[in-house]
Amino acid sequence: MTYGDVAEYVGTRSARLVGRVLARSGGAVPWHRVVRADGSCAEHLAQRQRELLVAEGVPVESGRVALARCRWDGTPP
């Protein structure tokens, strides 16, 4: 999901608030699964975020998550 996707899912319009919550979570939530709207990773954590995503089998192409192929819409599996 993107920051905006998560914001919409929880009923807010603030993608920045989602980023703040993830930053303060201390790693208690899967922060690495949330990317920017263009599929890119957070700059300050990009390498680690990509490593975690690739380890989970998420397709990363040219440094960006292939959102068209793996974006979650919030529907339970």
C-alpha cells in the first residue's frame, strides 16, 4: 500500500500522518510495506526497505515496488 492508501483505509486524508505514525511505531508495525505513491521507498530507509520487501517476494523494478502487480486494496486475504 502507499501512504495515501493507508490513510484512506483508516479514514483520514493525511498521508503525512500515516508516515508519522509509522516513524514513531518503533518497528512494531510492518512499516516497510508502505511506499510512496510512485512505488519508491522512503529515502532514509530505502536500502533496508527494499531488502525487506524483496525478501517477502515483492517485485521491485528499478528501485520501485511494482504497484500495478502487488498493491493491496485492503481486502482481507
